[in-house]
Amino acid sequence: MKEGLHVAICGNIGCGKTTLAEMLSKHFHWKAEMESVEDNPYLADFYEDMKRWSFHLQVYFLNSRFNQIKRIRNNKTSTIQDRTIFEDAYIFADNLRESELMNKRDYECYLTLFKSMIEHVQAPDLLIYLKADIPKLVSQIEKRGRTYENAIRLDYLMNLNAKYEKWIGSYRDSKLITIDMNSTDFVHNHEDFAQIVNRIDVEINGLFS
């Protein structure tokens, strides 16, 4: 397998990105770049008052993700990344602006930062999209029991899902695997996980054979 492979997992809140990233990291012996959640100083405040904290949260995530990308570029070790910098802008920030949870001034400032960063960013070699309907997302969010996530609204998740479908539908920047999480349980079903691994192997071999 080629050194320096960059694989990223994308998908809505609660779809299983972090768990799959951890499992694939262990299986393939890849370095894992995980999303900054537990140590994020804005996340709990954001879910309590989205309009007040949306800009702060998105800038924090943007900076964190850009630093991940710099580490990935400078590291010859293959890496799996939990969520991409593209989602930060095209899904989450865009949704906040459209929902009027981020004002125009803050959104334009955010986009200026994003556009400056994106000039130095390459798409991952392989993108894995975890697709899940709202009932599945809600069930997973409830299972992991993060208190601050109790404030997540259904319409917020629905809007994010719609944006993911639109983005993925036009995604052409790299190889793409879509996994239907409504009918997949890679944690408890070994065959489901093995099938994901096989699909990744096929795409990687196609990239670097």
C-alpha cells in the first residue's frame, strides 16, 4: 500500500464516523486524526445558543481541521481523518447562514478564512460517506449520551442531511465510497465491517496499482 495515503470519513452528526475511523485505523495500521469534540471549548455553548456561538465554533473547527491537514501533508504515514475541512464550510457553516444562525458579516469573514486555507488543501485520496436517516442519527446520538447534544433539533439534523446529499451528489474531487448506515452495523456485525474493508481495498488498489 502506498505511503502517505489520506482517507477521510464524512457524514452527519451521529452517523458513526469516529467509531469507524478508530476501527479502520486499527485494522490498516493508519494514523487517526480525530475531530476535536471533547476538548472543544465552544460545542456545549453552541448547542445551547447556536446564534451566539456559531461563528466561534466554526472558526475553531476550521483551524483545527487545517492543522490536521498540515500534519497529514507532512506525514508519510497513511492517515484516516474524522470529517473534512470541506464539510465545515459547505455543510455546517452554509447551513448556519441559511438558517440565520450565523449573520452575514460573520459568514463572509468565515468564508474569507476558508478560501485562504483551501488554496493549500488537497482532497483526500478516498472519501467515505456514511449515509444515515434521521431516526438512525437520533438513536446513535442518544446512545453515546453526550448531555449537550440533547439540545440538537431535528430540523437542524434534517437540514444537514439535505446538504450532505447535495454535496455528495456533485462530489468529483476523489474516489468516493457511500455506506448506507441504515442497514449496516459494522460494530456488532463482523461481516459488515469486512465488507467495508473490502470496498476500501478495491478503491485503494485502483488508485495506486
